[in-house]
Amino acid sequence: MAVFVLNVLAFILIGLQLKPIFAHLDRPALLGYSIAAPAVCAAVIVVRFVWVMLYAAFGRIASSGGPSFRGATIVGWCGMRGIVTLAAALALPIGAFPHRDLVVFVAFAVVLGTLVIQGMTVAPLMRLLAIRDDGAVEREVRLARVETARAALYAIGEASEAGLGADILRRKYAARLERAEAALARPGTPVDGGELAELESAHRRVHAAQRRTPTDLRARGVIGDDAFHRVEDELDWAELGTESIARRD
């Protein structure tokens, strides 16, 4: 929310400065600004595209593992400008920087142009180039699930507490680790969750029964709205606390 508000504030400030700039421009100056803005915008797009393509080409020659032409095209096209460009223009001192009005106007034009032209055409370009998800995020998620389950088991082993609660946690995270390792080794293959799946099923039945009870009590007039909402809030937190991290896809 804070980032969103700051972005909106930057656009408001640039808009407030554009109005006086237009107010004192004569026709020749306005024509010059109108030529400079699209020229700079085009240069920004072309320079980034050429730079990314050269980087990709040299990378493939040097290591035979650089990005593909289609991937480099997407990276080169994703050169939208935004809050940093506007902030740099707004930081220029008023009256003490030569051609400040032109810089502010061009910065706004570049941000608007790249956001509209490039931002709104990224998805169609990806469909045109048939860009597909390489599954890197899913692989990282599976790896993170394995490591977090291992960390949980290690923490339980380090703890001095013993008893039913610790044993339940140990069995729960051991089953979760087994399931996460199987998913990491065989991505896309359905894996039987074993004890963990049974525990999750039991949790779902328990939560369903718990949620029906306060609703029934309120309907019969045993509890009022205030008590109902407090119990409902407690059930929400309890359900979030027991929700499985490793959901089935």
C-alpha cells in the first residue's frame, strides 16, 4: 500500500509540474518538445533491446548457455520506465538546471509511452513467441518445502520437551519431509501423503464440525453476535495455523 501511494504521489507531482510548463510554452517550443519526447522514448526502447540482444548473443557464444532469442526478446521489451525516472526528473532544482522543463516533459512521456506501448503488449508478445513457464519457481518451491521440513525436524530434535505434543509434531514433519522429498525427486507425480494426508483430513473434519457448532448455537439463541464473532475469529486463526504448507496441486 505504501509503494502504491508513493507511486501515485509521484504521478500527481509530475502532473502538477506539467501544467505550468505547458502554460508558458509557445508554439515552436511545444513543437520541439513534441518531437523530442517520442524520439527519446524510441531511443530508450531501441537501446535496451539492442543491449539485451548483444548480451544474449555474447553469452551464448562464450558459454553456450545464454538466454534464447525468444527469452531475450521478452527481456528487451520489458523495459518499462516508472517511478525512478519520474523521481530523477523531479529531483532537478527548479530554475537552476538548464532545460529542466524539457527533461520533466520527456521523462513523463517516456514513462507514459513505455507503460502503454510496452506494458500493454508484453502478454500478446509472449503468446506470439510461445513463451512457456519453465517450472523454475515450482522447483524452487519444492526445494524450499524440503528444507523447511528438515529445519522443523531439527528444531524439534533440539528441543528438550518430550511427550505427546512433541511426538505428534515430529511425526507430522517427518511425513511432510517424506512427501516433499518425493515431490522434489518426481515432479508432477502424485505422491501419497501417508500420515500427513490422514492428519490433514482429520483437521478438515474437525474444523467443519467446529464451524457448524457456533452457527447452531447462535441460531438457537444460546450465544449472541459478539460471542459468535469472537469464536469465529479464534477458529479462523486455528485453521490458518493447521493449514498444510504442502498443498496438493
